[in-house]
Amino acid sequence: MGIPAEGTYLIKNYKNNLYLGVRGKSDQSGAVVEQQELLPESEREIQQWRLSARTDKDAKDGDYFLTNVKNGRRLHIAAHSHQPSASAEVWNGDSADALRSSSWRFTEEKGAYALANSASEYWLNVRRFSTEAGATIEQWLKPPALEFTAEKRDFQLWYFEPVGARESGTSAEPQKDTATEETRAARCGGRFDSYIGTYKGTYKSEPAMVAEGISVAQAAAASTGGKWGEGLGGMLADAADAEVTVTYDVTARFYLESKSNRYLVEVTTLKRGSGGKCVDVCDFGLNLNKQPAAVEFHAKTQESSIAYDPTAGSNYVDDYNKNKAREAGAQAVRHLIDFSLSALDPQPGSDTPQRLYESVTRKNAKIVTELHREQ
């Protein structure tokens, strides 16, 4: 299914069929976001949200804004909070904290989407798992945290209905798969089951080249006489990921989790040269709009040591050392890789991909990922 296309949507809760809206139809910054019964069409702009990719220089791949159509303000977590149960609101701000707390990442589950706040990493949720209109929308934990059951996860799942779908008589909710096994087998990687198993390979990021032997970052520095951070050249230089090549050894194990009946992928990343290893588990989705089909997921990475930045006056640690970060008053640094890997090279009569591959340029870095199925 993949991430919804950029556009305008009504956002409906998977569990209770109520819609995301702004309390009191308010145009004010800080107005609370709540779940509502669907309003008459003439009043519905307050329930409509414009989905757009975040594109500023600090944006990470997979970051999206949701902007209310009526008031032009973004879906945001109050006070840029990193605490569970902080309320969702509409807010416009251009500070780094405001932009991060207004950024959202998508995960496909059960034919719907879960939205994680890019700053806090908590999930958009209905407070107290309410089925009543008017309940506040908040950020909250994901099961199994705090005895939070898998059933309650349904309150964190959302359907995205394109505006106009209701009037045209079409449905934005996923249609049931009526294809035969023979039809599905004809397309490599067209079923979740076809990935079950283990794939190993590498993820490599290196500076993109504007000419032979000249990277984007070098060209940017040259355009300002070697002075970084000035003018257009400085902006290009700042946008470049790095003037180095980074390689991760990657193992992806796809499986069906029996208790929740969810398809998951366990991703192990090992950064070459540093020994930084991380194991992360997440849902994965299929993007059948691509040719060939693609499997999509993301994975955290972790460095092997904690660095100290004396100029900032704080320790910088990875997400997986959050407790240590809190004790030291440190700032967590997020390392996240987004994968959208084409399913390739099936054996005759099989829809199981033997190779997963992607070559893409993001933020002035050329990224190549290639994983091979273990036999």
C-alpha cells in the first residue's frame, strides 16, 4: 500500500470510525485536535488535512506534515512535548522544535496507517481509547508498553480518505484482495508471505556527483570560495548528507508474529568501521503501485560509542540509550534508514524474490541497497 500520495484527506479512526477534526472549528494556534462525527459537506474543511512531504534542510526521509485545510495550521504535539499523553493541536511555527513536533512518519498496519511523531516517536492515539465524539487526540505508547494491549493499538490506526471519494461513491479504505493464488504468484513480491525468510546484504550511502570526481558538497564549497554556510553554496553544502561514504551490513528477517498475526521484519544493521550494531523490529508494507513491487520498512541504527560535543554543552547519544541520555541531560540523536526495495529475481513458478534492491538519490547522497535471500 505504501505511504498515501500527497493530497487532501479525511482521516478516520480504524477502531471507532470517527474523524480527526479541530475542537470548536477553531482557527487559533493551539486549538485542540479531537475525534468527531463526520460533518456536513459544507462544514467539512475543519476535518480535512493536506498531506505534504517535509522538504526543509533538516527534514528526514519519511517526514510528512498534515495541515488543516480550514485554518492552515499543522497537526502538532503541544509544547513540543516528548511525554506520552501530550495533546495534539494545530500550530504553525518555524523553529526546529516546532517543525520536528509537526512531522509524522507512516507505518502500514491492517490496511490502515499508524502515525508516529518524528520528534517524540510516540503514536497518534485517541485518549483513554474512547469511542465517543469529542475525545482528545494525543500521543501515546505502542503495545506491549504498560500493559497496552494489541486491541488498543487499533485506536492508533487511521484510514486516509481522499477528499471527494465519498461524493464520487468510491471508497478509500483498502479493497479486499480477490485475486487468485495463480494471479498473485505471477507477480514477484505481491504477497506478504512471499518475503518470509532472511535476506542479507549492504546499504551504502556516498556523496552524489555533479560531475566526474566532484561531489555536491565540493561544488557547494567552491561556489562560496570554500566558505561553508554562506549563500546558495552554503545551503547546498548544508543539504549534503556528508562528504564520506557510509556502509551498513544489513540482515532483514521477515516473519509472521503468531500472537498478533502481524507481519514483521527484524532488521540488524552493523556500521562498517565503527562496530555500531542495532537490532530493530517493525511492521513492513508492500507498495504494489511500483513496478516491480516493493517492500517498505524503516530501521534504526546505533553507534557503538557515545560522543561528546563540548561546543553544544551536552552529550549526544543514540535513541537506544534514552535512559542514559535522561540521566546525563543529553540530547538523543536519531539514526533512521528508510527502505523501499524492489522485489527481483524470483525462481520459476514462485513469487518469492531472491533479491531486494534500491538505488536512489536522497539529500545529495547516492544510496544503493542490495539484499540477497538466504537459502
